[in-house]
Amino acid sequence: MAAAKAPKLVIVESPAKAKTIGKFLGKGYKVEASNGHVRDLPKSQIGIDIEHGFEPRYITIRGRGEILDRIKKDAKSASKVLVATDPDREGEAIAWHLMHILNIDEKKNCRIEFNEITKRAVQEAVKKPRAIDKNLVDAQQARRVLDRLVGYKISPLLWAKIKKGLSAGRVQSVAMRIICDREDEIRAFVPEEFWTLDVKLTTGAPRGEFMAKYILDDNGRIKDPELVHKVKADIEKKPFIVTDIKEGERRQNPAAPYTTSQLQQDAARKLGFTTKKTMMLAQQLYEGVDIKGEGTVGLITYIRTDSTRLSQEAQAAAREHITQHFGAEYLPDKPNEFKGKKGAQDAHEAIRATSVAYTPERLKESLSREQYRLYKMIYNRFLGSQMRPAVYATMQVSLTAGEHQFRANGSRLIFKGFLAAVGVEKNEHDTTLPGLQVGQKVKLVEAEEEQHFTQPPPRYNEASLVRTLEEKGIGRPSTYAPTISTILDRGYVVREQRTLFPTELGEIVTKLMKNYFSDIVDVEFTADMEDRLDAVEEGDQDWKKIVSDFYGPFAKTLEKAEEAIEKVEVKDEVSDVQCEKCGAMMVYKMGRFGKFLACPNYPECRNTKAIVKKLEDVPCPKCGAGIIIRRTKKGRTFYGCEAYPDCDFISWDQPVKEKCPKCHSYMVLKRDRSGKKTHVCSNGECGYRETVSEGKDG
């Protein structure tokens, strides 16, 4: 009887991925997980031989010894070794390190890759192994070495001149500059007063009321309040006459399927997810989820991409699904194609569902609530990208009241198009005007003049920071989430109600970097460096030359900075709270979730306290005690009664002192994307809401 043939060994990064792939390949294969990188630069030293061509000195990562012993043992008995790490620079580098450890020639065809973890994709990949792409590996090494040189050379300087535990980074320092520059703009901003005049008009028929705006110039802003008062008084005595009606159509085209940055932005805007959370959930959906009755299935394609491209197979499947479930009228004559952004690598498809058969509703019971919400957004965006545009009927009505000009705009959705898949957002709802004719007179119901002030540019949130980094060419899809996590973890930035605020420490470090390491925090310099790293991937540049060109001037700058920078003393702000353990007055410290109180006698006294912030003049709706601003363990803000645990009142939205005039429930403060404030009744069945006037406290 012939001996059984030894199985082939497939090495992937994660156990979840190993489980999914093992199911697809069957008995002839054994799948092992490396748990990510197995070799890296040492943490205790720079690990780069600067004097000899910037050669990296790699060591086995602590804790990977047992994993590598198991992989080596399996590799010896395997008939063939295949490395199936992620299809990007990082994945190629992991594969290269594994082949080095296993003494496999990098020119041997042992590397396989796939853009989605489906049975078809995996089985096709194992039939087409290739050699290691050394250009990809060199691009990753160049990025790693540059980041290590910046971090390990500047960070000790920050420790010596400011305080221990600080860090600088090639991408994080630029992100901090962007945030701090915006803060400077906000401080320097001088608000300007302007006024608007809106009128409510009626035809006298049922549902005949509509709104119109006073038109003085293109932006509708009036700087002279006396003019507004005069116009308001004048129009109350004059009839309103329809002078012109323009009817037309407006098409809203579908958006491209998701890139990494667009997914992070929409998940932040629509779902309230941090970039870190989005990528964690996306990784789970990519690597595989247990689907009831089917086992583990990879639900989306590879999640680190800057491409909007879809495979012909995916487009064909989407078109068939659209025809069957929505109708032929929703299908464009040919598949929709989308132009990628300038400089996109376009190495992989856009992020999409691996199969249109896995509808969100079908998978709802198999996914966690958060997985479901993210998957639904990805699935619907993919499907909608291959549908016809939405069509709105538009109407623009011009009116006069004496010599004064007014304008009303309306729109009505007449064909859903791709919105049938993705849904209609709140700001896309119909604003229908009543039936009107030129020459028709309408009556004034009321005129409302309102004072406004121009607003400074908004602070960044995670979504807008990712968008800015992408637009400016800073970092790449895989770097956005870790960059934001780093500046939060270092205490350079705090997140309050999704907004990123630079801390005093963050501004001190950024100012020092701008003064002494201007290239490191220069947006154009960093973007150009990203382009040069991309050129390494294309095989057009030598990675060691890029590092050498950078390090020469950098070393001289570093030397000058060490001599020129004076010690910066960051004094802790003393509070009026006494430490109950040792009697010292506690000081404010900055932690991951913002400020907290700590004893200044650390380490002898390790007492710390949360800072209790109270809403002024807002009583608890349940018991009348005060309302305290609290945080969850994950840093999310909520509002609770100070009498807890005797009173269990909590609210995710900020309560306000005004009661709902309709049902007398408590009201909460809501803000839209533009920063506009609204008081909303907490009673979901009531629905009452009112806009908060300028300057009114929430």
C-alpha cells in the first residue's frame, strides 16, 4: 500500500484566516498562522546599521518562538510550503521573513495571494504560486527604516527637552501639525456679523405654505442689520408675486465602491465608529465569519486599498442581482466605472461584498450588531455603485415684493436609482413646493430676520482628518488608523464628542518639530517621500538611496537641534482638590481619555481621580439632582445623575434645562455635521425639535 502523500503547508497571518482557508482547501493541506510579523527591528535599540548601508538588523519577535518552532516542524514534513499573507507591502514583507526563517529561496514559487477569502479565490491562488516580489519588500523596508530613524532619533530628544514617554513619527508628526495649524486658524479667526431674512408664504390652499429667502447677492448674506429691518417692514405692506418659475431635473450619481479611507470616513460619519474600530470590524469580515448553516465565510474583499476598481465578475454578478431585485430600469446600459484619485496604487479591487447572494438581511443573525452595520454599508455601496443615478425634479421660483427679490427652491425625488440600494440620507429628503404660476399672488404668513456670525473652520474629527491626509498624500490606506491611535495614545490629542482637540503637550511638541525639524512636519516633503516609496515598489528607485538622501540632511538637523533646543518645562496645573491619602493638592494630568487628577507625590502616592464635570442648571429628569458628564471604559461620553446608584438616569445625548413644550419630556442637544445645534425631545413618539439660536447655550 502506497504511503500517504505529505500535505502542503499554507502559512497565513491570523488564526481566523487559517480557519477559513483550511475549510476551503481540505485534507491535502495544513494551514498555520504566524500571528502577524515574526521578525522585526529590536525595541531596545535602533536596529539599523547606519554606517553600512542602513542594513536592518532583524530579530525574532518575543512570543513568536513557539509559533515558529511549530511552523518549522510542519514545513520539514510538508510536500510544499505556500505563504498566503495579505496582498500588500506588509504581507509581502511577512512572507519574505518567513521564507528566510524557513531557509526557502525567495526566488522559489512559494508565494500565493488573493483579494478575497472565498473558496474559488483560494483554490485558484494555490494553483498559481509566484516568487517573492522584492520591490514590495524593499518598499516596506524603506518605510520601516525611515520611520525608525525619525522615531528613534527624535524621541530621545523630546524626552530630554520636554518629558519622558513622548514620540515623534514621520506621519504622526505631520498629522499633528495639520491639527495644530487648524487650532491656530480657529484662535486667529475674527467672526463677522451677517443677517438673513426668510419668509413663510402661502397660496391659501391646503399644504400651500412654503419658505423663500431674501436675495441681495449670491451668498444671501446681509451685513447691514438696518437694511434687514427696513426690508422686513416694507414687505409686510406689499403683495408677493411669482415672477419666474424654472423647472428642471437634477441627477445624483452613485458613489464609487469603498476605498479604505472612504470606508473609514463614512463609518465615522454615519455609524460613529473610530478608524481603529472600523478596521478591526472590517478585518473580521474579510478573514471570515461563521454563517449559520455554512461555516466560516469571508464576506468582503481585501480592506486596505485605494482603488475604486471592480472585477468584471463582480460587476456581472451585481448587474444580475439588480435586474432580479430592483428591475431592469435600475440597470445602466454598461457597468459603471470610476476614476481613481491621482497617485492611487490601484493594486487591489475596491472593498466590496464577496458575493451579492450574501445580503445583509440574510446574514443579520450571524453577525454582531456592529459587524452587520458595517457590512450593510459596504454591501449597499457596492450594489449602488452599479445602478443608475437618482433623478430629482427641481423647481426654482422667483418672487418680488415691491422692489425686493425672493427665491424658493424645491426638489422631489422622481426616480430612486442607486438610492433604492443605499437609502436616502436625511439631507436628501424632498422639499416640495406647492403648485405655482407666473403672475400668481401669494400671501405673507411671517417674516423671520436672523442674526448670524461667520464660523471658524471646524476642528478635525477622524473622518475629516483621514480625508485631509489622503488629499495631501500623507500616509497610505494602512497607516491612517494607527496614526490616529498613536496621537491619541500619546496624549497629543483628545477626542471630545468625535472632535479631535490638540492638548497643550501636543502643541508644545508640534511647535518644537516645526521650529527644528521643518522637513519632517512639512506636508509637501512628506507627500513627496510617499511618492518616492511608491517608486521603490514599482522598481524605479533604490530604497537605500532614498534613506541615504534623507538621513544626511536629517543627521545635521538633529545635531543642531540638540544644541539649540532649551529644556521645556511642562508644569502640571494645580487643582483645588486635596489628595485624601497624603494631603497634597492634586494636579491635572492628561490621559488617553482626557484629563484626570493625580497626586503630585507620585510614585510615593499613586492616588488618582476622575474629573467630575457637571452640567450647569440642568436637573436630572428623574430626581432633580445634578447631571454629571461621564465616560465609558472605551472613552465614549454619556450623561448620568450625580445621585447614582440611587438614581439610574443616563443619556448618550446632552440633556438641556428646557422642557419639551409639546409633551413636557426632557430635551437633548443634537449637532449636525455643520455644527448647527437643535434641541430634540427625548420622547421618540413626540418628535418635537427646535433650532437653537446663535449664542444660546446647549
